[in-house]
Amino acid sequence: MEIRYIHFRENFFFYVLALLIIMIGIVSYYRFMVNHDYLVRYEGTCDPVTEKCFTGCEDDDCTEMFYYSEMVKYAPDLYRECGDDITDCEAASICLSEDRECSVDYCDVDLDDNICVIPVGKTDTSINDNIGSDEENLLQINETDNTI
Amino acid sequence: MICYLFPEPTFFFYSPDVPALLYYAQIPATVIALFFSLYAFWKGKQFLLNRLLLAISIFFSLWTVSTLIAWTNIHSDFILFIWSFFSLILGLLSIFCIYFIYVFLEKKDVSVRLKIFFLALLAPIIFLASTPLNLSGFNLTNCDAFDFEWFPLKAYGTLLGVLAMVWILILIIYRYRKAIPDFKKQIILMGVGIELFLFSFFGMEFLATYLTKIGLLPNSQLELYGLFGMVIFMIYISILMVRFRAFNVKLIATQALVWGLVILIGSQFFFIKTPTNMVLNGFTFVASIVLGYFLIRSVKKEIKQKEELVKLNVDLQDLLKQRESLVHLVTHKVKGSFTRSKYIFAGMLDGTFGEVTPELKKFAEQGLESDNMGIETVDLVLNASNMQKGLIKYDMKVIDFNNLIKNSISEKEISAEAKGLKIETEIKNDNICSVFGDSIWLKEVVNNLIENSIKYTKEGKIIVGLEAESGKARLSVKDTGVGITEEDKKNLFTEGGRGKDSVKINVDSTGYGLYSVKLIIEAHKGRVWAESEGAGKGSAFFVELPVMT
């Protein structure tokens, strides 16, 4: 019977590497797929009347706008509160007391001036007195065009 | 978590939202890489170089498949799981490229120390791959994790790519200087191929990630162009396989081209939108496979025949060498025997062995003549053989060809007259006609031609002429002899070539006389030929040599 010896010294590089890759695979799988151990950033709801919201366009021509805050939550909390889809999940847009890690970022005029929508009441100077509706009660600061 | 702004991909990989370039860049590059490396691996599993090529292709394929998943999938858990391998794959690709080049250049495995060093280089990536230092989160809005990558680790992966490029360049330059010319070409091909691959792959990947991160680009689509570097690398690999039998693989150019073409046509399916184009591409795809198959089969058959011919040629050369040594052995032995008996007969004739009877003297004379003829024949065969091999050293001098011919005629006149033949001369210009050559061998030529005419002419005359024009001296030996048929002309100046009925007239014909004439004249940069109107109509032999001015 032919006896085959495994030359560990010759192939140790491949064995060690293969072992480490398998270990990385197992640990990563456990961390991401089982424990969901990571943060999730997404666009939370934002009321432009009362909060400083980021703005985005619904289409390329920007005929319709939407307002959002930047949410960061710990994925396991989000899974517990909303399942795997945050659409129409109110808990996704607020930080709850049991959340281990959660933050809501609103638009900062100094940093994100051209995409910020700031409610009139929260500005230092009133620019337009004719604004009546909720939509109109907004002051949009734009670097290139400072009109409402 | 689901990226709520993006649609779920169909068939796991297909999403209409991603750019068509994604499929066109990833799939052909991956299939071509896997095709060539698997082919090389299949043909030579035992070779480390082939295994390393396969490993590089597998890492590259893992990269393309992973990026395809990251682009099309919408499940954050799964994307992050895949994303956590990106740095590791980049690191492995760099290290394996260095390892591959080492084995290619040195034709042996690297040292254990170097392997440990490779592992040490990979260690930061390996130990941090699953930790938050590699990836800490996910952006559901963009459906990516660029914002959560730890830049130092990402940069380390790219640095390994840069290190691989520099390391390989140094190795190649160092080895190139010591390599033999044939291997130098291989080093250039391999070096250019692998450097282009690393440059495009790592360069584009880093640029795309960086520009996306700082917001200059909406997405990392730019990195897709870097994948074409692998196609270029594989083109170089296939050239090495075809031209140099690298990787111990017998790959024919047609095979590489046909399958490369089939893969490229096949990859068009991934971004064709209209059904008509899909059907047309389908026809082209099937036709290219069928025609390619027949083309490869026919080329393979042709190559096999050529290889058989080469083998036969080698066998033939061996046989010729064996025959040559046999001829030498036999002729030397025969010549030795002739020489010994010649001296015995000569001794009998000159009285060395005492008084001999007139009857015995007559036999001794016949024996001596026969021995002389035998020695002459053996010399003819030996000379022809030596000339063939270029062993004859010609003593080239300026000689008077006119005078040489006249001397030769006067020597042969006696034997011609003995047969009742007359030798006439037609030397138009009696001036000195100088040629550059070996007088002994040129005289051999003239003697041979005149003797030939004497032998094959029963009655009539032999006319020896010489004329010089247009920088050439032309010797002609014409006779009224048996003539030459068209069939015999073909064999006239060949080794051992004789006329069909020549033996009937000249029993001692060896077939080496005119062959020797041809070899001598060719060595003097001249030419020789024969003319005859047919059997019984006489012959004319011509020798043309350059004249010295």
C-alpha cells in the first residue's frame, strides 16, 4: 500500500492561510448575519416646520422635494423595533430609551447650508413675513440664491 | 436590514438599477481568468506556478463576485458579510502576485522565511477583517459601507498592492539582467502583464473608493474599468502559453483566440436589452462555438501532422548520421584494403618480390589498375561526403582558369584517343581568364566533366570551350555521346544519382562524380548544369564561375 506523507513544512503557508480565512468567514458570519453587530445610517423622517431638515430631490429635475434627518442606530435595536424593513416604521425615526446606540443628526447650516431647510421660528431674523402655509413657513438657505 | 430605496435583484445578481458596465467588466474578466488558469491547472496540477495562477484567478473571481453582490444586493447583513472580505482579498491578491512572480522567475518555491514574511504582511488585514475597525456600519440610503470603512486598513490594502508592484518590478529587473535571451522575452511579457493588472486593479479601486468617499463621484463605478487589467494579464499569460509553452501547457493560439471570443460574445447577454439583439447574439454565440470547435480541431490536426513531420525529420537526420559513419567506416576499410593490395601488385611489378613470370606480371598490371580505380571511387565517395559536411578546406587563390583547362585537356587526350575520340578546344579568348578558387578542386571538376564525356561517348568528338562575358567564365564540355533523357536530368547532380541506362555504358559509374562537381562549383559561388536534346543526341555540360577583374 502506498503511504503518502503530508509535507506540512512545504505547505504550511497555504494551510495557515486557509485556516485563517475560514476563521474570518465564521467570525464575520456570526457578527453580521447572526448578531447584526453594526450601525445603520439612514434617512429618518423630519418635520420641516419644527426641525432643521436636510432636503433631497425626488427626481432629477427636482420638481418635488423631501425632508429628512440623518439617523444612526445600532442594527440589533432596529431589527427589534422594525424588523428588516424600516419603511413605515415610526420607531426608526426616533431614539428610544432602550436603544443602545442612537443618534439623530439635523441639518447644520454651517456644514450643510445648501441642503438645509430651517423653520422660520428657529431663525434669528425673519426674512419673509408673507409665508403662510407649512411649506411656505420654511426658510431655505441657498448659497447661490438667498431668496425664499 | 433592507436597502429600501433599491429593488431586490432577480436571479441573485441581476438588477436593472446597476450600470451595464458592471456586468460587462466583471463577467468576461472573471470567465477569461478562470478559463486560462483552470486550463493551466488541469494540464499541470503538479506545478506550483499553475496552482498559484489558479489561486490568483480565484481571488480575482471572489473579488468580482463580491463586488457584484455588493452592487446588486439589498440586504445589509449579507453585503457587510461580503464587504468584510474586500481588504483581505486585496491583500491576498498582492501577496500571491509576488509569490507567483518569484516562482516564475526562480522556477522553485520560495523560502519558509519569505512565506512567514508574507503571512506577517497579511496579519493586520486578517486579524482586523471581522472587527469594527474594518467595518463598523452600513448606509441604508446608499446601500453601501464606504462611510464605515476604517481608512488606515483600507489604505493598507492598497499599499500592499503598491508594494507588490514595486517588489515585482525590482525582481523582474534583477532577474532580467541575468536571464538567457529566450527567458528575457518571457520575463518582459510576464512583467508587463502583471504590472498592468496590478496598476489598473489597485489604482482604479483606490481612486474609485476615495473619490466616492469625498463625494466627487456618485458611486464607485470607476473601479470597474480596473478589472479589464485582468483581461490584459490573461492575454499575456496566453501568449506565454502559446509561444513559450509556459506553465508546461500546450495551448494553441487558435484555441485561446476562439474561446476568448466566445467568452466576450457570451458576456454581451448581460447587458443586451432588446429581444431581437438577444436572439442575434444567441446565434452569433452558438455559431462561434460550433465554428470555433471545428477550427480548433482542424488546426490541432495540422499541428499534429507538423509535429510528426518534425519527428520524422529528426529520425531521418539520425539515420543520415548513422549512414554517414557507416560509409566512412566502410570506405576507409575498403580504401585500406585497396592500398595494401596495390602495393603488393606494385611490388610484384617492380621486382620487390623477385622475378615474376610474364603471365603473372600481366595479372599484376590488371590488379594494380583495378586497385587504382577502386581507390579513385572510394576517394570520390569520401570527398563528396566531406564536402557535404563542409569539411573540405579550399585553398582559394587567383588562378588562370584558361591554363587549368588546357592542362586538363592535354592529360585526357591520351585516354580519348585510345577510344578513338578527338578533343577539340573552343577557347574564344586566349587571354588569361582569372578566377578565384582552389586549383586542385577546380581541375578535379574539369577532369571529371571531360572523363564523363569520354566514358559516355562511343564515337565522334568532345569539344571543350571557354568564354568570358558579363563577369562570368563559362566552361562547356560538349560531346556526341549517349545524351541525357529528361527523366535522367533530374538525378544528374544528385548524391548517387545515375542515368537509367548509364551502367550499361559505364559499369564503374558511382553516381558521385557529378554530385562532387556540383558541390565544388557551389563552394566557388558558381553554377553547373547540363543540356541535351535527348537520348543519343549528345550532351553539353556547363560550369559558370565569377571572373576576377
